[in-house]
Amino acid sequence: MPGLTRWWSSRSDTDRIEIYTRWSFHVALLGLPFVLLLATVSTYRGRGVAWDLVLAVGALVTTAACMVVAETGFRRGVVPRVPLGTALVAGAVTVGTGLLVTAPRTAEGVPTPTGPWYLALVGAAVVVALSVTVPYRRLLGWTALVAALTTVLAAVRGTPLVGAVVVGLSIAVAIGGFVGAFRFSVWLLDVVREQERARGVQAQLAVAEERLRFARDLHDVMGRNLSAIAVKSQLAEQLVRRGRPGAADEVAAIGALAGSSLAEVREVVRGYRAVDLRSELAGARSVLRAAGIDCVVQGEEAALSEQAQVVLGWVVREAVTNVLRHGTGGSCTIAVVESGPDVSLTVTNSAAGDVGAWGSGLTGLSERLAAAGGRLSAQQHGPEFVLAAEVPA
């Protein structure tokens, strides 16, 4: 059981909704043989083991074929003809066998009304299995057909016309309700999947935008300098070839320009890789809330040295990354507290999942803090995981 709980907690919200929706279909279909058995037992007068066996096999084959049809629909495939044909044939055998098994039962020899329910139950199973992929209008047509056949069969089996019509309408409403509920679940699953894809595309666009920004900054810095170096190199070459004075000055200017270009590139890279604690806290609040995790930030206005901000910024990055990668839901609190010569940053989260695993990320972070004269601790306190870092202010 703990393994199952851990597995469920490690699933994303999209995976959980998909698992719930898929198994709702399968559980509903798995109930078909048991319901048919109950309908048979209620009015059964033994006709032999052979009939019982045919009825049971037909119900099981129908259920298995319907489950294959539904599963294929969840995987966005075309409804397979073989399982669908198998379901229809096995369903017809099941209905026919059920009608024979529930032949006249009353003392007056009047057929019992149980038989038509076989047609209704088997038809409902097929319609529910098809509801994953088949358009809603066609499902309504299938539902109307099952209800009409049930009405006719009930009337033939001795049910008064008004009662047969009521039975048919009841079947239509019941199947329509089931199909509507399941179709809504499939629609909700599609919406969640689309949001997941949109979130992934948004993340990719953000990465692409950052790459473009870096490329633009690098081009602006290096374009002019490299052009100047090229021109001065050609000039120095001509001066050397002609033996004129000034070539050494041009070469020296080229060296100076190359040195300044290198310094400017380092500044661009340093700015690109710089870690600002206040920006990291704002980003953490935004991304966690977007992921459905309540985030509270305390003490973000603390005045810290550049080194402390860089180190604690890395702590925030790693903690938020762990929560997003391994946890779902819950809440997260990030607190920055100045206490004398030191400053501490505490990240407390109750997100479900293995967010406290001490892997290479936390190991590297601990080494980074140790190099800056700080320390890192990570502990589980009941349902909460607390990551605490302390560095000189």
C-alpha cells in the first residue's frame, strides 16, 4: 500500500485525471457480467450448465471487447473493427442466451420482463465503450436504437405497451446520462492535456526568448568590435607589406580592442549568469503559483551582500526545482531572516511527492554553501519538508 501511495503521489495532475477517467470507464464496463448475473438469478429456473456457460462467456467476451475499444479511444486511435465486431456478436449471443434462460417463469406461463434488460445492459456497454471516440450525435443514434429495441422486446415479452414505452424511455435516459457523464470526463481530460501542452510550449518559448536575448546582446557587443578588428587587421597588413611606419601601432590597437571585446563578453556572460535573490524569489512565487502550489515569500526586502544574494539565490532555484519536479499541490513558504552576522533562508513545503530526496542537486548546493562559509540542512517534519540555508550576511 505505501508503494501504491508513493506511485500515486509521484504522478502529475494530468496523469491522475487520465488514470481516473480511464479506469472509470473500465470499472463501469467490468460491472456488466455481475449485473447480468444478478438479473438472471432473480428469475432463474435452471436450463442446464451449458446455457449458464454460454451466457457467462458471452458477457465476459463482450466486456473484454468493449474495454479494448475504450482503451484504443483513450490512446487516440481509430476504433478497431475486430473488437467492435466481437462485442456486437458476443453481445447478440449474450442477449439471445439471456432471453432463453429467462423464458416463461410465472405460473400462468407469461414471460418474465427480465429478458429485455439483457439487451439494454449489453447495448449500454457498447455505447459507453464507443463514447470515447464516436461523435455525440452518433451516440445518440445508438442510444435511441437500443431504447427502441428494448421497448419492442419488452412488448413482445408480454409487458403492456405503456410499460414497454416507459422501460424504453428509462433505458434511453439512463444510457444518455452515462454517456453524457463519460463524454464530459473525456472532454475535461482533453482540456487538461491541452493546458499541459500549452504550458510546455510556453516554457519552450520562454527558453527561446532568453536565447534570442542573449544572442542579440552578444551580437551587439561583438559585432562592432569584430568589424573594427577586421578593418584594423587589413590596415596593419597593408602597412607591413609596404614597409610603412605605424604597423606596430595598428597591431597594438588590435590587441587592445580584442582585450576590451573579451572583457565585454565576460560582462555579458556574467550578467546572463548572475543570480539576484529578489528576482529569484519573485520568480519562485510566480512559477509555484502557476503550478498550483500556494507560495508565500517573507523577508524579500532584506539588504544582503552580493555574495549572500548569489548563494541564497541558488538555494531558491534548487528548492523550487525540486518542488516542481517531484511534488504536486500543497503549499510552500520561503522565509529570509537576518540574525546578527548571518542570514538564513528557509524553504518549507507540503507538496505531495519525493521533494526531499537528497540527490546531486542538494549535494552540489551544500558544497557551494560550504565554500561561501555557510551550511545547508534538509529535514522532514511530519508532512512538511524543510530546507534551511545559512550564510554570512
